[in-house]
Amino acid sequence: MGRSNGEVNDQPDEENQPGSAGFRADSLRPRSPRSSPAEPGRPRPSRFSSPDVSCDGGSSFASVKMKAWEFLWGRDKEVSRTQQRVKRRMARRWYKRRGVVLVIGLVGCFLLVNWWMLLSLQDQKVGIEGGVAGNSSSAVSFHVKKEGMKSVWKRVKPWTGVYGRLLAWAAHALAEGHKKPEPKDLWQEPFVPASAWKPCSDQRSFTSTGGNNGYIMVTANGGLNQQRVAVCNAVAIARLLNATLVVPRFLYSSVWKDVSRFSDIYQEEHFINYLTPDIRIVKELPEELQSLDLEAIGSLITDTDIRKESKPSFYVKNILPLLIQNRVVHFLGFGNRLAFDPIPSQLQRLRCRCNFHALEFVPKIQETGALLLQRVRRCPQPGLLDHYLVGPYAESMLKEKGGHSGKASKYLALHLRFEIDMVAHSLCEFGGGEEERQELEAFRKVHFPALTLLKKSSKLPSPAALREEGLCPLTPEEAVLMLAALGFKRKTYVYVAGANIYGGRSRLVALNSLYPNLVTKETLLSASELEPFKNFSSQLAALDFIVCTAADAFAMTDSGSQLSSLVSGYRIYYGGGKMPTIRPNKRRLADIFTKNNTIEWRVFEQRVRKAVRQTKHVQTRPVARSIYRYPRGNECMCFTE
């Protein structure tokens, strides 16, 4: 650059330009760091001067400025890229953290919802309001009692006990399954093969006998259903021995504590008149025989004198001579003392005729039974079997309501055979520990002394072995697990038959919680309606018999129960293939229940359904099995193509 009057010329010299003739090649050579900044010919930089001052040695001001900008821009870009990388890294970390937080939040919400659903299921209680309400079609209304969260949290406890885990799964499945359809065969039985069997035990092929060989008296023991079997067996024995039957009596039991007579439960005149073509029946012994000491003359026959399920030949050989000699024989107890095979077909048909046609409940029981059916269905429309069970009251209830008003609701009847006598006699254990064992042993000593003696004198199977073989009645907890696994929805109306469940109300907590629409005869009837039946357990059992037999589906918990056997047989005889019965295979269920701590609910459902489905097939009566439970056979029913 030139110098003029001490001012810097902003225009570069032409000779120093790359294109000028005076441009030197070494003008761009870097200056030695040792050169003094105050060399002659170079101005001192002003502290206010621009940093873009051209260097001596011929470097251009524009070139230096460009390099400076390139350096600064490159550094800025590198810094920018570094900042972007940092930002992206931080963004990735933030998204990861947000995803983890989101997943945790969703899981927490899911667990909270499940907890609330289970809590709601356990908290719900069903109450029955008010008995009969005028002439309304249903006198029963259900309500769910709700409490505040704090009180619920303090009061509700999680499921506990042997089946606590499975009960929690069942509650969850029922809460989620309210929109799912029920299994197709839940309320059905195989219709085509079942409907091919028709009732025909009312058809007679022989004439009445004179009953000339003497009189047979029967005082039947047990409850209502054991007595019913004894009565029909006595009818068959009277025919076999050509004897006159005195109207049966019922033995007072320290277990049942019922003083009911035959005429308090069954229509005596109908019983006599219907069976008159078959045998001779009288209400009392002739006066000349009433004063006899039957025990002294050897005419009192107890259950110890007759083997269980004795053949007809035993009676002909041992009882007939005694009957002819003393003119009267008194069977005391007579529980299951006549075999089912081999029996002449006409005697078998007579037994069926007695059970399905001759024994009709008295009007008091029929009327109350019809009232129960109306209320459990919440509609006056009669069912398929009502006419056979409650007689004229099925139609009278309908007339009072002025015709078929609405569709009747389906209901399931469940017979919980879990009274203390069954529990004690089974020799099983039910989770009550030492206290339970002592209580049941004390009951056995009083009511089953022979069983107590047998325990002391011989080695019996252990409770675990009995359960494994399916010889223990289902507990209420096992019963409700079975119903839930089969697919019955939570809103299903469940009628529970049975009295004085062993363990009290605490044993029904699971059943009440999982199926809140649970009713009994005590909740469906008012106190005044129940009053005539108080202290008459057999008459109360008759009401259970009616409601269970007429149910859209019937589930038993112990196949050895007489009520379950008679109810299922009645449904087969009159049901026409439309009255399904759930008969659990307890041996298979016992194997499933032993895995309660590990089995998944879906697997549990599948196995229970398979175990029950296998018992729904239509079969004829197996050899030596009860004609009252399995009436499908030529003696009781007729097969039609």
C-alpha cells in the first residue's frame, strides 16, 4: 500500500495484485515472527482501527478477511454440529425416559383398575327388599350396597384360604366376561337323543293283588328324599309279597328334627287311589293287630336285619314266612334295602310309577312352591315341569296376573349338599384344622356311632385319599369356581338349595361375591309365608325339590345326595331333553383343584368344562344303578325312533 499524507489508502496497489506486472511471488510468504511490528513502512495499528488490516508483504486485505471468516464459520459450524449432537442425545434420553414413564403409568393404571374391579366384586352384597309387594309379578328386588372408599379399604380383605388365588382369577374373569356370550351348551342337553325317551311308567300290564298275605308297615328314616325312596321300595315289596301296605310313617330324626307325617307332605288320598290298581293300601292296621307287640313276636325288622340293596329273593325267603305267620311285618328304617338289579321289570315300573306319579305334594307345599317359582323367574309364566310339581297352582298364578306377561328369566339351581351330617359322614377335611376335626368327630359320636366304631376298629382311607377318589362333597368355594369356569355370567340368578350350610354364612362369602343375584327360599319368601314351614325340615326340603326340579339348569355338588338324584331323575323323566343337569365328576375335579396354586385360569376353565361335558351324554340306566336317578330304560320310559 502507498502512503499519502499519513492516511491509509483503501485501494490496493495494482502492482501487488495477483494480476499486475509488479506482483511478487514472495509477497504471500509468511512473515517471520521475529520481525518487529514497528518496521519502517508499516503503520502502527490504532486501537480503534479495523482488525481487517492488510499485512505487509503483499497479502491482500480481502484474502485475509476471507480466511478469517472461513475460520470463524468453520468453528461455528463445528460448534453447531456439536450442540446438535448433544441436543439429539439428550432428546433420545428424554424420549426413552418418557417411554419408561408411560409404560409404568399404563401398568399402574391397569393394576389400579383391576384392584378396583376386584374390590367392587368383594364389596357387593345382595339384599332382598321387602317380601311381597302387592300383586307385582316379582316381589324380590336386588340392590348393591356401596360404601365410601375409606371404609371399603378398611373392611375388604383380599381372597384368602386354599382357593384364594383361583377365586381372584374367577372374579376377574366374571367382571371381564359380562359382554361375552355364554357357551352354547350351558343351558342345554343333547336334545335329539334325550327327547327320544318318553315317560311311560303309568302304563300297567297287571291287575291288583288282594294283599292277602298280611300287612306291611314302614317307618322310613332320613330326610324327605330318603323317605321318598323308602316309600316306593315298600310299594314294590308289598306287590312282591302280595301284602297290604299301611300308609307309611316317618321316623323322627335327631338330625332333621321333623315330626311331619306322610299326610303333611304328600296327598294321601291321591297316593292310595293312584296305586289301587297295583296294590291294596290302608291308612291303619286292623284293630285286632294294633295291640300286638311286634318286637316280641319278631315282626319288627330293622336295617341291621336286612342287608343294603337286598334282592327280591331275600324277602321271599325270609320275610314272607314271617308275614304269613304273624300277619304283620314292620320295617323300621328301610333305607335303601331293595336292590335295583335283578328285579322283575314290572316291579321296576311300579317303583317308577310311585315316584313319578303317585307322590304329589299337599296343596300347602304346592302353593308356596308356585310362589317361589314365580318370584325366582320374576314372571308368572309357568315352566315345563310346573304342572307336575305344583299342580293347579301353576295355572292359578298365571290367571291372577292376567295372562303371559313378559318372558321368564332363566335361573340356575344349585344344591349345596354341605350340611354337617354330610360333612361328618364323608370323613373328609375341609380346611378348618384341628377345631373342625374335633367338632366333626363329636358329631359322629352322637349321630353316627357305628361309623365312629368303624374308625377305631379298622384302618380307613385318609381324608386326602378320599378327596383324590372324588368321595368328598364339593365345598361352596369349589362349587362357585366350577360355575365360573363353566361360563355362567355374574348376573345369573342362582337359587341355592340346602339348609344350615356347615360353617355358616362365612362359607357363602365367595358365592355371594361372585354371583350377587343369589337367592334362597328364605330370601324369596316373607317371614309370614315361611311361618307354616318352621321346624319342618322335610317340608322345607319339598320347596327346594320343587324349585330345583323346575330350574332352567340344575347343578349338584354331590352325586350321592338323594335330593340331587331324585331331582335329576325327575328332570329326565318329564324334561323331554330340555332340562340340563350338571353332574360334576368329583374325581376329575379333585385332580384339577389340587393344582390351584399353579394352574392358569384359561387352563382351569378348559379342564372343568371338559370334565362336566363328559357327564352330559344321554345314557340308559347302568346295571344296579338307581331307577329314580336313571329312569331311561324300558321299565320307566319308552324309547321312540
